[in-house]
Amino acid sequence: MEAIHKLFGDCKPITEEEANNIVNDLSSSLKELGIDFRILGSFNKKIEGSLYNDIDIAVKYPFENGSELVSKICKEKEDKTKLGKINEKFNTITISYKVKEDHDAQVDFMFCDSVEYANFAFHSPDFKKQESKYKGMFASILLQSIIKNIYVSKEYFEDGVIKTYTYYSLSQKDGLHKKTKTFIGKRGNRVKSAQLVEDEVITNSPYQILRLIFGDIDFETVWCFEKLLDYLSKNYDKEFIERVKHDFLTDWEFELKTPDELKKEFENLFNDKINSL
């Protein structure tokens, strides 16, 4: 999630010590309310001296009742917190948390069915342990790009053109989907753009997702961009990797948040793997 939504004029990056103080305070409230939660992303994983743009907290709680929960927490801490934006697309509610008189921090409550899955979907490598050079966002986009290119089934028109196809899709919001698209229109005619006709959530268990897609591998294999790209190059052919490369480099989040120099770096990493096959 992008860090500063500019909802609060005083929201600024914070130190690790300040982040820990906020987490400890909000965690105490969530525990008292009996809420299952998990602190996500790079919290306590950045190198010394780094700043945190925001804090993401996954909470296992119905989103439709989320504003009541967050409002209750804000009321308990009305001298420190202020309710912000409710984002129905991503099931998040944002608050500001006062660090100093002229300095607030942003906290995003992310409502979900499974904090285990949220932790998997928004995983960050530990930069203190030098687990990766790149943010967890890039590993997530690569994993999604791989999965969307794994087809369950395909049907063809008589001339050999794809008619209907079923494939997997990974959503950070709710887990692994199985989707079916068709080039047959409502009137039975062939159309230019495939239409989604079925979308089923298969599982939000990280263990089951990895076993279903990759077979017998552990989390460490897909925990960072470098390891996942290495796995990709050792287990798939050039054509498949080219498709994954295209989807990775054209992903909306990648295009939106990645500087041109870094985009070129990722493109070169893919090309090196492809050319070595």
C-alpha cells in the first residue's frame, strides 16, 4: 500500500522507535478487544536509521463493521488518533497517530479473513539480515505474474484460436482464485476481448497455495524476488518466462511506483535469466 495518502497534513515518516511505540499502544487495544491481528510489511525489518512511511496492521474482523472497531480505538485514544479514509476497494481504514505536536504517523487497518494469509501476501524480506535487495512488493508482483500464467484448461475454436480458458489468479485481498474467461459473446458470437464468466476463491491458505501451484516447496523459495526469479528460471521454459516478464513489467503497481532506472534493472535481470537458458 502506498504510504502517505495526504489525508492528514502532519503525517510524516517515523523512526523505528516511534513505530514500535505506536504498535505497542495499538496492539494493547486490539488484544483487550480480543482481535486477532498481525503487523505487516517491513516493520522492524529495515536497516538502522531507516524511516517508516506508515504502519500496516491486518485485523481479522468483518470490514462492514470495521469503522465501529476503529472508531472505538480512536475514542479511547482521542488525544493521539484521528479517523481517516475508509477504502472499500482494499478493505482498509486509515487513521493518524500523533507522534509529536506537529508530527502524525499514518496507520492502515487492513481487514481480512486470515491474518496468516495477509502476512503472506504482504510479506517483506528482512533487510537487517540482507535477505533481499528489493522490497516485498516486487516478490508479490512476480508471484502473481507467475500464477496468472498457469492455465487450468483451454478450449479452442475450430480454427485453433482460443475460445475459453481457465487460469489461476492471486489476490492480495482474499487468496487464490480460479477464473474462467471466454471469447464467446452473449449472443454466441466471437468477441475480441475475453469476458470473465467465472471467478471462484479456491483457498487463502499460504501452504495450500504454494502446494497447488508449485508442488513441494517451502516458503523460503518464494520469500524474496531474487529467490523466486531463480526458481522460475530453473523450472520453466523461455516462453513461459517471457510471458511472466511481460506481466511483471506492465503490472499497474510496478509501473506506478517504480523509477525508470529500477524498471530497467528488473528487465535486465529477466533477460539475463532468459538468455542463460
